[in-house]
Amino acid sequence: PHASAPPLLHMQSFIDYMILHIAGGAEDWPDHNYWAFRRRGPLSDGWHFIPWDQEISNDNTTRNGSHIFPNTFELVNAANSPAILYDRLRRGPAFRFRFRERVHALYQNGGPLAAANSRARWASIQSRIDKAIVAESARWGDSKQSPAFRRETTWLAEMNFMQLPGSGFWDVMWPRQLQRFRNVSLYPSIEQPSFTRNQGPAAPGTAIGITAPSG
């Protein structure tokens, strides 16, 4: 945009918003279940989109699309939604470059969406709500099926699967999530190199190693 034009979209938060929804497989989206806000006046940094009511996400290893885009999460373009902005923006090289950089920062080198970190974060939340699931199953457990969903037979079995290293939800989904971004040129098709030191200050003479997965 022109330098004098007010910012219309907070790009960093928007990219994070889209990464979370595409990676998490948000089924009940993008035509609804979101909020947007901005600060009025000259101090506005643009619109921010906020996830809301996305309980149907991070729950399925085979679902490929949302309820209105059944075949793909990464090609969402619903009108009157943040997805239409994403659809237009991802066609531009500057946006694609910034998106790729953010995916790499979140997924690689111990980033917050690396499988181990997602598993640990999930375990922390799980421990806080574990007993509350009893009340939740009492409220909803028999509304969809009989016998009712129960903590012992449904919740704990699912949580065990979420946490299994190597074959559980997070390790199964990590490469699939990256592939979604690769499908639309929002992440490179080749594996990125890894470094023996990824961040922070280094003393003079520190040796840094780099390894390419392809050799």
C-alpha cells in the first residue's frame, strides 16, 4: 500500500491465524466462527482476526477439508470471510515469502508447533481439564450416541493417542500439516537445513554446523 495509507490488516497476526486454522484442520470454518477487531484512529495497526468456537479441530488425521471446502483446507476462499483475503494474498510473492518464513519459524528447530512442543502444550491443557470432562460427558455424552461418551472409555483413550510419541496424533500430523502449505507454495518443497545452533548470541569462535536432510 501507499506509505500514507492507514494499515488495513495486521499481517503477522493474520498469517498466524491462517496457519493455525489450516494446520489444525478447523472443520467448522471459514464462513463463520471468527471475530475481528482493530483499534480506531491513527494508532490502528490494522484488523486482527481471532479464532473462536473451533472445537472441531486437531481431532482427525484423515479429514482434508472444512464443511464448505471438503477437499482441502489450504485452498479456502469463502467470500465475506478472512479466507478471501488469504486467497488473494497468497498469490503474491511478498506474502508467500513472509508466510514461508513464519511456517519455518513455528515448525522447525524447536518452534512452538514442532510435534514435541505441541504434545507438551496439549498435555498441560489436558491435565487442567481432565476432571471437568466428567461434567462435560454428563451434559453431552448421551446426546449423540448410546451408550454415552464417557471419560474413561472415550476421553482417556483419545488422549492416549494424542500423546503417543512417533505414532500419536502430533507426530502423524506434523508432516501432513507442512504438506498442506507445500501444496499451495506456502512452504518449500525441499526439506530445510538444520543448524546446531538456531538462535541467541554466540561467543566469538563458536562453531556452527549445518546439515541438509537430503545430504
